[in-house]
Amino acid sequence: MPTPPPSPPPDRTDEPTGRSAVRTLLRLWPYVRPVRVRLFTAAFVAIVASCVGLVIPLVLKWLVDGPVADRDTAGVWLGALCLLLLGVAEAVLFGVRRRLVARPLARVEADLRGRLYAHVQRLPVAFLDRWASGQLLSRGTTDLMLLRQFLAFPLTFLLVNAVTIVVGVVVMLLQDFTLGLVMLAPAVPLIAFSSVFEKRYARASRQAQDQVGDLTTVVEESVLGIRIVKGFGRHRSQARAFRELSWRLRGTELRKARLLATIWAVIVILPETAVGATLVVGAVQVADGTLSAGTLVAFLSTALALRWPVESIGFLLAMCQEAATATERYFEVLDAPTEEQQDPGGRTPAVRRSAARPSPADAGLRFEGVRFRYPDAPPGSPPVLDGVDLHIRPGESVALVGATGSGKTTLTALVPRLHEVTEGRITLDGRDITTMPREELRALVAVAFEEPTLFSASVADNVLMGGDGTAGTAELHRALDVAQAGFVHTLPEGTATRVGEQGLSLSGGQRQRLALARAVVGRPRFLILDDPLSALDVHTEAAVEAALRQVLAGTTALIVAHRPSTVLLADRVALLSRGRIAAVGTHHELLRTDAEYARLMSGRPWAGAQPDASGPGRPAKEAR
């Protein structure tokens, strides 16, 4: 079976909810303001160029009624020279306009992209869990490219063409009022049809840009999961899923093309019909002697000069709708509240108590009545964690043990505030973590996850990411020694070797050791280890444990453990069962006194094990 298409982000909509394209696009003004002088200058230059083009019909009128009628050869050559100079001036001015907008708009696009990336880094983990990565990627690439193109061309020419049409209509009415009215006859149906087109194209544009995000997600997942795809022979089903999304996008793009072709046909047919009627009426007037031939030539030349501004209305409106949709999608992410903006309120009394005089008894890491429920959990469902009480004294290490789905990983994610506590509180040396700036909190707490993530950078860069920015070569090698990651010295460029995207050029055990090195390189006061040795072989695990004991002696640590060898690293063991701490003691004490713990350590199934407590749509690994 093909892989199902990615689910849309929670706030995505394929139907515009009465939004105004103008109001949406005006949200770009703060980013455009720094370069407004160059953009306004470029628009002014383009308007002058268009007005220069409207002078050409007036020269033709003089040329026909004067030198041509009088058979003045010198006058004809003078008129031809004037036309040539006007044409050159128009071309030069448009070239100047393009040079004026190129550099500032590249800056605007870079600023928008940088702002988006910085904002995504500050969003809560829960937000990123709900959004497909391809949707975020398409907003930072395709959508911003559309915005740059809009600011460079359609935005300017909407203004330029509007001014050109107004000036041209005035010129035509001044030349002959009757012919001018004939030319203006299609204006009302054009405006009505453009309004209908704008609404329909907005819907199709939104749908197409969301589908591009879905397609990007499938490509990214297929590349990152290529080993799974090949290992299970699923390349045909992946290709079918991709083809299905591609054809869906093709259908939407064809619908956009049909809409654009329809309005283009109407915009061409109506003015062309008006030009034909004007030619007939004008020719009759010339034959009657009520209109000069030069005036008719000038009138028709002006009408033809307005042909492009009028015919461009269709695709300019289309590009405006695409830009408005891109802006809307961009701000869907940028409007999402950051971690700081989502800080829980109503905790002022606790802040004052903990900030005033931390009690020596509160030193270390303490969980007090901690409850946690995922924000998207259905009403009435039991919380993942329900009243967790645990105190880890300074310099002590505690192993956290529990059945799959008991909430171990969720509990560890609460300490660095990757998720927010629903009720209760967590303190570090007596300070409520919700009162601490996240930068300070995450400088005190280092985390090594069971599923290590490495970046497309050098080994050294990946490890030193866990430091405070001042760690050097000595700290790097100390951390590598603790993690028994000496294999890096056999890589082609040693610690300068780039590990590739996701570190997939390394084995699972090698990635896990580098992640452990990253956690300990900064000598953190508090260390959170989520089953950090699960991918290691027995001999490497023993060597890492021996080195890790030295690190744990100088830090306060919480270690998620599944194997007795990892449990023995800790001073005490806490058993997490049904969202609560069911027992605390040493490994040997719990083996003797707690049947559930003994079964977990023996590897036998426990009859009282709870089902997966993860939230809806939540990966089960987050509820361990």
C-alpha cells in the first residue's frame, strides 16, 4: 500500500476565510520599510518610463498631421528621431528600475527567511510535533521566493499600470471624447469579472502551495528514510504515493491555468473589440471630415499603448493572490507563540517563595506533584504523569525505570522545558524552572536522548554544541574519552570530519556515543540521560559506564534505564508506574521488595503494565 499523504498542519485551510489580499500583503511593510526609498524611486522611474511611452502617440499625431500631410521630408526625419529617442529613453528607464530593486529585495527576502528560521528555533516542541517539516520548508523557500518576485515586479507594475491607464484614458478623452467613451465601454464587465477571478484563484493558490508543502515532506522523509525504504523493498509504494501527490498538485495547477486562461481571454477580447469599434467609428469621422487622420492615429496608438497594462491585469492579480497566500502561510508560523510567550501564568506566589530563600533541603532536582497531559489529548483522558514526587539530591544520580509507555521520556523532557508541566512544579536547587530564563535553565541542564540527532557538521562542532561556547580542544577530547568515542580519530579528517545529514554515515552506537559526549562536554550541574547506552555492545557499554561514573560523581543526574547494567550506574532507583513514582530505593532493595521492578529487570512481562500513555498522534517514544 502507498504511504498516505501527509496530514495538513492544524491551522491550515484550503478555503480563504474572507481575508483581504491587501491587508495580508500590508503585513510585509515592516520588512520593506528599510528599503522603501529605493523601491519608491524604482516605481517613480517606471511611471516616468510608461508616461514617456504615452508621448509617442502625440508625436505620431504631429507627424501625420504636419510633415506627412505637408510632404516635409526634413520634418519626417525629425519625427523619426524623436520617436527613436523616446523609445531608447523608455528602455533605459525600465533597465534602471530593475537595477534599483534587485539588491534591496534580495535583502528583504534574506531578512524574512532569517526571521522565520530564528522564530522556528524558539517555538515549542509541541508545535513542531504537529507540523510536517515539508510545510515549514516550503514556507521558508518557495513562499519567500514568491514574495520576492511579487515585490520586484507585480507590486510595482500594479501601480505603474494603474497610473498608465488613468493617464492614457485622460489623453484619449482629450483627443476625442466620443472615441474615449467607446474605449471605456468594457471597463465595468472587466472589473466584475476580475473580482470573481480573484476569489477563485485565491482558493486554488492556497491549495497548490499547501500541496507543495506536502510534496516536500514526502521527498524529505523518503531521503531520510531511504534505508527503510530499500530494506523493506517499498520503493514502488513510495513512488506511487509521490506520484499521487504530484498528480493532485498537477490538477490544482491546471485549475489555476484554466482560471488564468479564462480571464486572459476576457481581458483580451473586450479591449480588442473596443479597439475595433473605435477604428470603425474613427474612420467614419475621418471620412466625414470631423476628425483628422493624425488624431485617429494618435488615439489608436494610445489605445495600443494601453493594451499591455490592461492585458497584464489577469496575471498581475494572479501573482498578487499567490503572494497574499504566501504571506498568509508565512505568518501562520511567525504568529505562533514562542516558548516564552506560552509560559504558564498564575505562578507568581511560587516564584516569590522559591526566589526568596531556597531551603537547603530543596537543593538538587525536585519534582513536586508533577502532572502532565499533552495539549492535544482528548478531554477526559488520563494524564501521562499524575502526581510525580521525586527528589534527587546534589551530586546524586537516580535511575528512572518503568514499563514502556509509563512516561519516562516525557518526564525527562519536562526538566529542560521541552514540554511544560500541567500541574505541580520542578525545581533546581530550590528555584522553580518556570521562573528561570530558558537560556540559563538549558545552560544548567544537559540532555542526551535515546535517539541521538547529529547535524551535517564536523564531529567537533556536534560535540561542542553541548558546551557554553568557550569549550576548546581539551574539553572536546575529555568528552570523547568519557563516551569512549575514540573511533573519531580513525575518521578521514579526525574530529574535523563531517558526519553527514543526521549522522547516517555512522553506526547507531557511534552516534549515541557522540550524543553522550555532547551532553557531558560542558560539565553540566544537572544531567539528563535517556537510556544513553541502548545502542552499544556489551564491551563498549562497560567501558563507557566506567568513564561515566567519574562524570556522575560531580553532577546531579537522572538516568532513564532499561537494563541492570545502566541501573547500577545510579545511587538510587525510582520506579515509574501509572504516571507516579511507585517505589524508590537501591537496585538490590527494589529487587527484593518490588515485584514489578524485579519483573522489569528480569525481562519478563508485567501484568500490571499500562498501555501506551502517549497523546493522540504522539509518537510512543515520547511516553516511555
